[in-house]
Amino acid sequence: MAKLSLFDRRRQRVRTALRKRAGDRLRLSVHRSGRHIYAQVIDDRAGKTLAAASTLEKDAKGPGATVASAQEVGKRIAERAKAAGVSRVIFDRGGFLFHGRVKALADAAREGGLEF
């Protein structure tokens, strides 16, 4: 068995904790790269993505690797999730720490009406 990186170990730990307390809620998954940030609302039971938003979209404002652009993605994912009929989710930060862009996205999604 290959050794897992610290990031992968953190991701597994977060996912395991989410599975234990998710219940019937959908998962709001976040991925942060050096240039962009991505968010998806995923139904794990059906294996489908119900809503997605990222800084790669054509109408995204400004550069992708900023707190302001993460807030924009958070607002977009909240309105798209609402349009898909989703109001309660569980936040999956992956292996990323909950600060900076990840926290900004989560706070903006909460302001947009998502409950988690």
C-alpha cells in the first residue's frame, strides 16, 4: 500500500466524518487550486452533480485565485443549488484548511441561503 500524503489523509478524515453525520443531506464539495476555485453540490446516493460553479466560467469577475472571486463562486453555487431545489447541504472542504478562500466561499454560500 502506498503512503498517502498529508493532504490525502486529511481528505479521508474529513470524508469519513461527513459520511457519519450527513444523513440525507447533499454534499457541497470545494476544490481549490493555485489559480481557481470550484464548488459542486453532489448527490452521493445517485452519483450526480446537481449544481456547480467555478472561477473558470466566462462571466467570472477578475482573477480566479482571490478571496473576492471565491465569494462570487459561493454566491453562484448557492443560487444554483436553490434553483435545483437544494437548501440543506453538508460542507466538504476536502483536505483544505477552513480559512482564506475556502472560508470565503462557505460564508458566501451561507449568505446566499444554503444551510450547513
